[in-house]
Amino acid sequence: MSEAAAAKKKGLDLNPFFILFAVVVLVYVAWFFVSPGAYERQVVNGRTLVIANSYHPVDRTSVAFIDVFRAIPNGLIGAASIVFCILITGGTIEILNKTGTISAGVSKLVSYSKQHEGSSMIMLGVLFAFFSALGGFLGFAENAIPFVPLVVPLVLALGYDAMTAVGVVFLGTLVGFAVGPTNIYTVGVAHQVAELEMFSGFGYRFVVYLIFCVVGMAHLLWYAHKVHKDPSRSYMIGIDDSDLRVSYSGGDTKLQGKHLACLLVLVAAFAVSIYGMSPNSGWRWGINDLSAVFFAAGILAGIIGTLSIDDFVTTFMTGARNAMAGALVVGVARSIQWMLDKTALLDPTIHWFAAYMEGLSPYGSAVAIFLIILLMDGIISSGSGKAMAVMPIIIPLCDMVGVTRQTATLAYQFGDGIANMGWFTFGTLYIFLAYGKIPLGRWYKFFWPLMLMMFIMSLIFLYIAVQIGY
């Protein structure tokens, strides 16, 4: 690659912290020009819901310039559970690295792949399907972060690039999340607001889920095959990924007893976490519980690997330090939400969008919901948070224009899920990209064809939903 081309490519790689802080500043500037207003709210079954048609002018809130900077620490506080989960997971993965478990496991899988032609592509497909199931049926998003430092060195050792490695986990999880048949954070909350039976309409959503996942997997495997055949076509050219790789022997790939024991601990940690966070388990686990499980797994792995106390602490701190950048970006992203609350601009934004739905046809209204949520995801990344704020307004409007509440939920789900993979204000995106050292501009180059396909598919499936009265 020429120096001029490299410089041009580098120009697209904007720093995520700069982008997110710029949005905070933009929200503050908008406060001077947007007329303040608010919706009335009521608590129903412990949830705060917006009352439709209750928007009214309010006095302008007091916002000081220093609040632009207060947004950062307050955002970190608001995202503390995810921040600490990332740090703890990073420490635990480094413990497993120290014991040699990851390098031994990667060596075994790479050896198997070399002995069985085509098995590496099958591995990618199986991993993608696994993560899409976690996203689609359990609502995993940030919860999939612990998998990334394990998958990345494996995929790199198989001869693919970091884009493929991160894509397996991130695309798999988020494509599943976008159209998940039983996603508690989008479908579940929206159904509660719409007063529908929880996860009703499963059949149509399941068909949509399968088609989206097949298209997402095909896009990933197409890119992976292209890069594996000709590494010069990788979007990661010029980026040093040597520190993402683990050393392994291409000869003796036998796993020692301590490695097998550590792998069992790791598998058990994932299994317990997945079960505990499943809505059917009754445990009602959250991010802090996930952190606790992985911290315990790290301690067990350290004991099995016969690490001294000093070695364990030093190694754990090294892993946490390596994960610091990804952890901090989540808090900075959350600062946008804090600034929106401080400036009271959230309700005027919702009201402005809702006004555009009036007078549209049923299909036009469904598409409007999809586009509104797609845009709003840039300022409220939380799927459940948007549902609680927006759906109480959207549902009455849909009743008036002839859009079923089930179709409204589907439109909401499409808008929230697809946007998560592309909005530069989505902190979780940066975490995954940071693990693979992927600049934002290069992610967009990889992702935009799939984004376009999913956008078109969403419009088609919404049209079918309206036609069949879904």
C-alpha cells in the first residue's frame, strides 16, 4: 500500500473518544435552540411509562458549561457495571493466558483444522450460529464481550484477520439480537408496553431471524474466504495485530491436565452465566453476576495453574489494564444519555419524531417507526430504554392508522437492532472493535453492504407483516 493510500485510510480512523465527546458537546449546543417540553409519565407494574398525547411545554432547565465535562464521570458511573465487567473479564482471560490454556487450546484447534480441509470455515459458521442464538433468544449484547479475547486468537491462528475474528462474535450476537424471537430487552419490553402476550407472534419473527442470520453468516464467510485466499484483500492491512495472537506449536498439540481443567472451568463459567441470565432460569442475573462468575473462574484457573499470589495479582492487573480502553469508551458513550437527561432534550426529540407519523398509511407508519427508532438509536442505545420511552407514544398512533401492535413491535425491533451495529455512539461497538484493533472507518467498509441488505430486508418483512395483518 502506498504512503498516500495509507494516509487516506488513516484519515477515516477517528478516535472513538473524540467522536463521543463531540456528541456530548453537540447535545449541549442543541439545548440553546430547542424549545423544552415533556411528557407525563406513570408507573405501571414497577415500570415508568410515557403517557401518550401528554406532551406540554416546560421551563428551560438550568445547564452549565461545566456539565459538558461532568457528563464523562457521570457516564462512567452510569455504566459502571459494564465497565467493571470488561476489566474483570480482561483480568481472567490474562490468567488463562498465563497458565498456557489458551495457547494449548488454539494449537489443538489449528492442528485439527490443518488435518481436515474446510473445517475452519465450518468452525466460523458454528461460532456465528452460536452467538446469534445468544443474541436472538437471550438478548446477549455486552454479555458476549468475555468471548471476544478467546475467539480472536483462534480465528487469527486459523489464517483469517481480526475483522473476521471480531465479526464472528459481534455480527453473530448483534444480528441475532436485532431480530431475536425472544429478545427480552426489545420484544419483551415492547410487548409489555403494547399489552401483548409475552413473545406472541413467535413464528413470523423466527422465520425472519433465520433469514437474517443466514444473510449475516454468508456476508462474514464471504469476506473470510476472500481474506484466507488472498490476505492482501484484508481490510486490516497495515495494522499490527501481533499482540492479539498467541504462540502455539504446530507439532505437539496435546493438552495437559491443567489446561483441560482450566478449559472446564471456563466452559462452566459460560454455561452458568448463560443460564443465570436466561429469563427462564428465575435467577434474574445481571452484568454484576456475570462479573462475579468470571472473577471466580479466574481465581480457580490461577489455583489450577499453580500461580503464586503475586503472579496472580500482577497477571490479573495486566489483563485489566489491557482492557481499560474498551471499558472507558462505554462510560463515555453513556455520558451522552446523561447529557440528554440533563438538558431535557429527550422528550422534545420523541415528540418531534412522533409528529411525522400522523397521516401516514399503515405501511408508511410501520416504516416511519423503523426509521425513527433507527435514528433515535444514535442517542439512546439501550433497547429496553427506548422501548419504555417511545412505545407508549407509538402504540396509540399505530392503533389510529391501522398498524397492529405486533407489527409496531417488529418495526421497533428492526430499528433498534440494525442501528446498534453501525451507530458511532454505541459504546459496545467500540469495545468489540478495540479487541480487534479495528478502526471505525474500516468497520464501516466491511459492514455497509450487510447494513444495506438488512435495511432492505426490514422494509420487505414489514410490508409482508402489514399485508398479512401480523
